[in-house]
Amino acid sequence: MKKVVSIMLCVVLLTVVMAGCAQTNADGDAATAAPEAGDTTEAATGATVEGTGEDRPFRVGISLQTLENPYWNGLAYHLTNIMTEKGWDFTIVSCEDSAAVQIGQIENFIAAGKDLILAHPADPFGLEAVAGQAREAGVLVMIWDDLMENSDLNWVLDNTLLGYEIGAATAEFINEHYSADNRAQVTIINYPATPVLLEREEGILQALYEIAEGNFDIVARQPALDTATAMAHIETIRQAHPDMRVVASIGGGGCTGANEAFMAATGGDIPADMGVFSADATEQQLIAIANEQATRVSVGFEGSSRRTAEAVVDLFDDLLNGRENPRDIVRMKTRIDINNVTDYIVDYQ
């Protein structure tokens, strides 16, 4: 019998501002807006989540690539909660994958007198100059996912190894359910425009060919970061390849979109040889794993978006209080499946 997990999904409240700039008052203080967990919203360029704590001992500016997919959406929710509890003044903005918008956002953070800036770079090379300007102005700079020169802390993944872990889980599933005489038809949900996600895709492919060579054919490779785009891709691919039942995705948005497409196609009666494998460990993914839907494995980093947000704010705290850490910190990864999902899904309850 399938397990049923009852979890309320809330809607993230996003404030859209012109040209990706955070709204601030004359003193650079951000207006309050509290997002909630789990939903994916349509965000225009410069979508923002802002909040203000009462005591404001520290001012933090965060520029993310996107707030449209479940991973970053959920992360913004938990960051908002934690920093509000700490009484920090903070602004979270989305550059919508535009390097030019992100540079403008960081310039605004400098002008607003932020103490610390976190950037998830749309283009790490293009961000070096403005990151250097921030540091020259006395602003601490933390970079997510890339090794940059003009930073005080780089928080990174080995994205090739992360992709390999996704690919290995996919390959093991293929070897269990398919063979050279009954080859799995596989779709890769990728995003090659972002260098670290291209590395992740390369890791997926490496593991597939090393572990499941001869037991599968890749019938499609399509880019998607958000749920709706991925779902549309899978529905289109299945029109041409109705026996396509295995998806490996570079991120949670692609995973959730593929899972929803498979659930719709099967009426929720997922066959044993249908599976989706990805990263991120979002709330939607963990619910799908626990309910034995098409999502079989999610490779999480700290284990859930709440744990990730806690780790991020701990690093903020260290930087802002002058505690020493290595300049480059490599994040841990955890494979989450039906055997251990209950250990992590409690983070969303």
C-alpha cells in the first residue's frame, strides 16, 4: 500500500520590482514580505522577497539566479524565516538568470550599505568586477556554487560528482528493470547554459555509460529549471516515445515536472520500471518519494532546503562575526530514497 504524506504546500509571496532592483527606503532598509514554502510561482525579471528584523544588527543582500523553481523557492522561504528570527535586515532578489540584472542588484546592495552579499552567479566571470567593488567598499561577499576570486567565501559543490551520483542511481534502476534486450528509453533534463549544471549533466552521462552501458538509449535531452517547462517537455517527448519511462534531471524543477507528467499519464498508478532521478531534495520531491510516485531518488546537499538555509545562515554568522573558515567550502551530498526519506521529510512538517 502506498504511503500517504499529508503536508500543506503554501504559496511563496514574491514582490516584483522594476529592472531587478530591490525596493529600499532612503536608509536602504528593505520592506517586509514573508514567502512560504513549497510552491513555484511565475516571477518576472527581478522577482524579490524582502524582510526586515526589528534589531537589524546585520544587513544582508541575496541575489539568486531564479525563484521560479521549487528548490530556490523553498530556500528563500526558510532563509526568510531564519533571518527574521535573528532580527536581521535582508533582501532576497532573483536576477532571472541575467548577469546584467544581477550586477545591478549587487550595485544596489553596495549603495544600500549591506554588510554581506550572497550571490548565486548567473555568470561568475561577469560578476568578478562588481564583487571586487563590494569588497573594496567593505562588504563581505559569499558566492554560491562557483569558485570566484573576489569573494570572502565560496560555497561549492563538485557538480560532476553530484551528477555522477544522480546518474549512478538512474543506472542502478535501469539495470534492475531493463536489459540489452529490453532497453530503457531515457530523457535527460539539463540546463547547459549554466556551466555548473552542464558539469552536472556530464556527470550523469558518465555514470550512465559506465554502469548501465547497453541497457538504455537516450531519446531526448531538454533544458528546464522549472516544473511547468519540464512537464511540457516530458509530455511532448512521450508523444514520440510512449515507452520512455526513465528521467534523469539536473535539478528539482525538472524532477517534479517529470513526476507530474508521469502521474498524469498513468493516473497515478506508477509502474515499477518508471522512475525519475535528480538533485535538490525539495519538499515536492520528498513527498513523491514517500508516496512511491515516479520520483525514486533525490540527491540532497544538506538533506532538505531547511537544513540548507540553516547552513547558509550559520556561514553568514561566521563571516559577519569574523570567525575563520576555509575560503572554499565543499558541500556534502546525501542520496535520499524510499529507505531514508522519513528522516528528511520531517523538516517540512
